[in-house]
Amino acid sequence: MTGIDYIKDRSAWEPEDLKQSLDWQYRFSAQDIIELKRALTECQKSITGLRDISRDNFPLNDVSDTLNWVGESLENDRGIVVLKGLPIEQFTKEELRIIYVGIGNYVGMPLKQSTQGEIIQDVYDQGENLYANSGRGTNSSNRLPWHTDRCDVVSLLCLNKSEVGGESKLASLTNVYNKIKQERSELAEVLCAPFCHGRAPFERDDAQPWYELPVFTQYEGKFASRYLRRFIEIAQEYEDVPRFSDLQVAALDYLDARLDQVDVCLDLPFEKGDIQFLNNFTVCHSRNEYQDSEQHARFLFRLWLAAYRGRDLDPAFKPLYGATQGGQNRGGIWF
């Protein structure tokens, strides 16, 4: 697909926009925390595991209104929301898991994140090398390359931050698309045309080993991007995949470089109790390398969500997401 027009809505933010206005953040009130504690107590009476949690058994009132705003903001506004002030020290880890999945259920349907079927992924340094064949960013302290995840919404809850580094790096994909279209229109067109993407090592053996999907798409008036260069490069290992053209390599290089520049990239530190939500189709993310200490060891929970308000996707997303209609249970790890 070529010829996507400039994106002129509020998803095309620059870092300075988010610094000047914090309307994408919300701090939990004391009453909100009381409500979350009541929902936790109610939920614990009926569940045997995290997959049992629903809006019915994790009942919220005023906080539900806030979470409705989160879903609306992700789909139709900035594409980023940070909820602040969850008092981590007042709960056990298992209680925090219940609260986090309970909150997530008001934004979307929690998805499986591994072949073991976890709907919460623990994010901490397990000593893995991200650049090994089977390495995952959740298990490494390496700097992460720019990417989007395989879900509508990715969320992180910070239980503890690192001694040094580990800041989120965020970029509006509609903003970077606009800039590439203005500066190098021929490269923008290449990024709107199909690239071959390889599969992850943990995907089903019977899945086609590669599929075609543009980096930038627009379907029924809604922009959606999928970018993780590592998997575009993995596809080159298959003999039946066309070799990169010089223009394709130049387009990917320009995108990577542009994402790092100050008019695109927002460095966002994590504080304990922060819950970050991102629309994966309009916000790309990365992370600075980090170092832990005995007292400050970075530990986060991650949720992948299929958004209730999710947009319809270009049919080219089907091999990765399974379903392309918005509001469906789509994405995550299939097995």
C-alpha cells in the first residue's frame, strides 16, 4: 500500500507536546486505592488463577470510568497513557498480579505471552543476551531496538526500577511517518509496501515461516504499524524470500535513525507504581540498557491486551494477529 496521507490527529505527537501537557497521565486518588483494594478482596473469593479474572469478579466504579478513558485515549487520542501512584508496598506480588490483570480487563482481553500461556510476563534481568537466537527483551538488560509488540495494547507495571538506566523510549509512529514522508517521500512509499517478516522461534511449527506485511498501513482510515526489524531480517534466511533491495535497506536505516532523534523520541523514566499503556499500532517503543544494584533491581509486569476499542486492521495482519476485526481476541502467542 502506498500513498498514505499525512496523519494530522493527536496520535502524531512530538516529545515536547507530551512534556508541555500531562493530559495523558492520571494519578490514583486515595479513594481509587480503596476501590482497588475492595475489588481485590472480592476477586480473591472466586478465582483459582489469573485467567479467571474478569470485570464481573473485579468490580470497579469510579476507577472503571478512568479505565474507560484509558481505552478511549489509546485508540482515539495520544495512544499513550500512564497511571501513577499505585502503592506497590501495600501489596504482595501475587496481589499485584490480581490487581493488574483486573485493571487490564477494563481496557482489553489479556493475551498469552509465551508457550507456557502466561498472561503476565515478569520483566527483569535473567542474564539473557537479547541478540542470541532465542533471547527475549523481557529477560535481558540490553538496550532494546525499536519495536512494536504482537498485540493491540502493551502495558507495563513498575514494581521496582533499576539503579541506572532502563528508561522507556517512546515514539509516535504517525509522527515519524509524517517526517519521513516530508523528508524522504520515496522511503515512506517503500515502508508502506510489503516487507517479508520471519517467525519467532517460539511460534507454532505448522505456521508459514514468513509472511508479508508493510511497516506502515492504513485501513478504513486508521493507521497501523508493525515494526521489529529483527524479524524482517530473519525472513532473509529463507531461499524463497526476495533479497532486500538497496532502497528497502535505506528505508529501514532511515526509520531507525529517525526514531532516535529528539523531535521523535521521548525518554520516559519509570517510577514505582507507574502503569504504562501504549497503542502498539501508533506508538513504537524501546528501552535504554540498565544496571541493577542490590536495592534497585528493575522488575516490571507486562500485559498484552486485545483492546475492546481496537481498530480494524489491514488483512495483511492476519498471519500475525489471527483476526483483523477490531474488538476481537487477537494477537499474542498461539500454540
